[in-house]
Amino acid sequence: MFPVVLSRSRLLAAALIVVGIVATAVIVTAPGGGWLSYNPSGAATDHHRQLEADRAILSRLAVIMPVNNNTDIQFYRNTWLGDYLHLVCDWPAPGCSIVCNQESTYRTLDTKTRCFARAIKNYADKDFFIKLDDDSLTDRGYILDLMKKHRGQTAPVYISDHIIHEDGKNPVLDGAKYGNGKFYMFNRPLARCVDPEIKYRGHHNEDAVFGAMVRAGCDEKRIMYLDEDDRFIWHKEYENKNKKIDLSHIKNH
């Protein structure tokens, strides 16, 4: 049997193949999967963790929105608010979280407000609440910052553009400090202490009634009345950069 004689070029090629096989084995079996594994940068990992942390915080939010037949619910479901919406409806219907069995008119909105104030007392998994009109929008980052700043606060927190209500016929309402109805935000301690069973005569501004319920049920000295930042809240019209949107195209109120 004649010996196999390889040329220098073939020997070099064979050596390179062996080196390649050995190198591949080292790469694949290296701790963590070696060069072939997904190894995101520290910045990317931190960003992902922050996103998850933000989602966890926002999961503790309920956006309370009283609606009627004119409300474009689809519009709000397509915004960031959609994941946190709790609709307050006149009658049972798909997607309604709170049902008040009361037809919406100007004269019944205070009744609807008392209705949702009772309901949210059972929202034990929520830390913050926003009452938002169906012709308003607010910014996600702004709300997230407020939640981060005030979570864990044991005092009742009430964020809005506050007004003093005057009503000489109803002492329970007179002098009550209340938030503008387009937007007000409050925490769980306030939701727990608010008193929806206050008594007054006639029908009144629903937002003033909510403020009176807060004053009646909570320790007024402990309530934190905080001003909203209107740069991040839009009412009836949204305008920013190349967008201008009429939020109340149907002139029903």
C-alpha cells in the first residue's frame, strides 16, 4: 500500500479546517452561549426593565369615564388610556365597568358621580383614579410621574384645577373645594374616605358634589389639594405640533 502524500497547500487547508472546528466548539460551548447568544447591552436591559416597571405601576390605575350614547369609546380604546378605562354607563352594556341605571342628563350627572364613588371603594387593586370627561385627554408620562411621586402616600391626594363652590341653600355643598370636571385624579386613601351618602336638595354640578363628598368623608386637614399641569391635559381640543383634533365635534354639551 502506497503512503498518501499531501501537498503543502492541502496540509494547510486541512489544518485550517481543524482550527475552525475547534474554534466553533469553543464559541458554542462557552458560558452564556458564547458569541452566538443574544447578549443585549446593559443600557437596553435597563430600558426594558424600566418599561416593565412602568407597566406595573400603570396597572394600578383606573380611568373613570362617564359615557352616554354620544361618547366615542373606540377613540379612547385606541389611545394609551384604553388599557385602564372603566366606563360608567347608564345601563348594562358590553365594556361597562360601572352601571348606574340612570339616564344621563344634566340633572342626573351628580347621581352618576355618587354611583361611581360607591363602586370604586371596591377597587382594592387600584392605587390611583382619574375621572376624565369624554372630551378630554391626558398625557401618559405625566400621569406616570404623578403616580410615582405620590404612591405610598397615606393622606388623601386630590389633583385638579380646584374651585370653591358656593351654595347658600345646601350647607354640605357650600364652600366645598372641588376639581374641574374635565380631569381630576385622586389616590386610594381618598377613594376610601369619600362619602357618597351626603344629603342635599336639588340637582347640582356633579364635580362640586364630588368635592363635597371628599370634604364630608375625609379629614379636610389631611387632604392634599394639588394643582394639575394643564400642559398635559387637553379639553375639547388637542393641539400639538402638526396635530389639531376637535375632541367634542358633536356639540352635545
